[in-house]
Amino acid sequence: MKLGMILDHAGRFNETVELLRAYEQAGLQLVAVPESYSFDSISKLGYLAAKTDRLELMSAILQVYSRTPALTAMTAAGLDYVSGGRFTLGLGASGPQVVEGFHGLKYDAPLGRTREVVDICRKVWRREPLTHDGKYYRVPLAQNHGGSGLGKPLKIINHPVRADIPISVAALGVKNVALVAEIAQGWQPLFFHPLKAQHVWGEAFEMGFSKRDPMLGELDIQLQVQFHVGEPSPDAVQRVRNQLALYIGGMGPRGKNFYNQLACHYGYEAEATHIQDLYLSGKKAEAAAAVPQELLDAVTLMGDEDSIRRQVKEFQAAGVRTFLLNPLAENPGDRVEQVRSLARIVAGETVGGAA
């Protein structure tokens, strides 16, 4: 399994960059940068490309709505170029709260748009003269669709380092995950329950894999996960509870909250409804307290070495091949040691030596 780290929005970016060499020596192999409505991830990824030599880089995620497909392709090719072929393009639809609330764009057809964006990106990277006549994107834009008639098919001027930059997609719904299994190299789920993944997404996997091009290889499940080896502090556990309550209770209105629906699919329908009721009524602390401990334990990577080892095996059996860690340790040096400990566990060793 590959160990990566997700850089959150909490101001640890500069601190983490300074420690990247130590993280890499501890076993870190990949750094992923999110983008919701914070600073953009591209500037950070470009900075990381200049500061590192071997670490893989990934966006986690770029929204398919907020950039044109061709700009997304150009950006990915540029990051792959400045990093020497170390970039993975992480894409996702995000949600209407961000797309409509921050970008002022209509949140529609996430599946169709994602498929077309991926198709256009791959055409650009192959340096084909870009033509695309889809339902959501038309390139060049012809007169009968509002264009001037002056647009001509163009191909990217530079030669991309790779014509097959890996694409990873964040998705949760059954149809969305089926699309990922069909067209992407990687999948970025959130709050992934390894023992219930087949129950929730088995049909989606089967549907998508039946259409998958074998050249894409195995689907790399790249899991964002809260992480701590040993007993986490009460404050750290509370932060995890707060995050789960935010997503299950407040990340969308009733009937439109993907994460609430996911908790229901996991078998926590009554608890998810209760959390949402509390959160939407302003009782956020009570909502966090209502998060089931069993769910919290299942979707995180926390505990003593034996517990972590068991969890790693469960995640691996469910198809997870990359951890995108969010270390909960407060001290930077402790976070490095935590990654080192996990690297040894993943490699089949205990902290004290061979297993």
C-alpha cells in the first residue's frame, strides 16, 4: 500500500512543506492538496513540485465545474511537466453549496460533465486537434451554438510529459462510483467503511468494471482518512466527531446530503436522521455527540498497533491501495513518527522490529 498525506486547510501547509524530506524518509510517497473554496490547489502543487524530487503529487480535488475542460487538461499537463511526471489529476463534482454558492455556476449533470471532462483531458494530452461534440461541452464552439464561427480545432502547443496522466475521481453515489470504475485510474471516497463497501458499492463496481478498459489497470482506491497510532487525544477525537457531524448533518439540505445518505446505506439511518435534525437546528455539539462510536472507528485509522494492523488489512481487503492520511497528532515531529510507525505496520513490521 502507498502512504500519502492530504494537506488540510488549517494552515499546516508551510509546516508540512518544511518536513517533507522527513516525511519522505519516514515512508510518505504522495502528497494531495484539496480545493474547496480555500486557496487554489494549483499554486500549492506547483510549489510542492519545486520543493520535492520524488514525492507524487495529486489534486484532491479540482471541481469539474470551475474550470473549462481544456484548462483542466492544460493545468494537469503543466503540473506533470514541472514535477517531471509525478502528478495525478484528482477531479470531482463537489456540491451545489460550493459550485452555486461560491462560483455562481449551475450544479447540473455531474456524471455527464465528469465523463466529458475526462474525455477532453485525454484528447488534449494525446495532442489531438481538440474536437468534442458532447451534451455539455462543445469544442470548437460553432455558430449554431452561439460561437462566432472563428474557432478552429487546436492541439496543445507543448508536448506533455505523459499522454496518460492518471485521473482519480471523488464520488459516493452508486452511478458516480460506477462511472469511476469504468473510466478512472483512481477513486477518492470519503468516510469509507471497509466492511460495508461491497454492500454499498458492489453493484456499482460490477457495472463499471464490465466496461473498463484493461489498459487502465486496477482501480486505485485512494482513501482520505483521519489517522493516529496510539490513543488520540480527546481534542483530536472531538475534531473527528465534529467533521462527521458536519458532513452527515450539515453538508446539504434534507434529501440532498450525499454523506447522510451514505451513513444510511451503512445501516445508521436512525442515527443519521438524528444527527441531521440536531445539526440543522443549530445543535452542533449535540450532533457531534450523536455520531456512533462504531461508525467513527470504522471510517478512521486510529488505535494501538494491533488495531491499526487489523484496520489496514480490512481496508486492503476492500480494495484500498493508497492512504491519504490526515495525521491527528498535534506536534509536527510526532506526525512524522506516526507516519513512520504506519509505514512499518504496512510493511509487515512492528515498531520494534520484524513481525
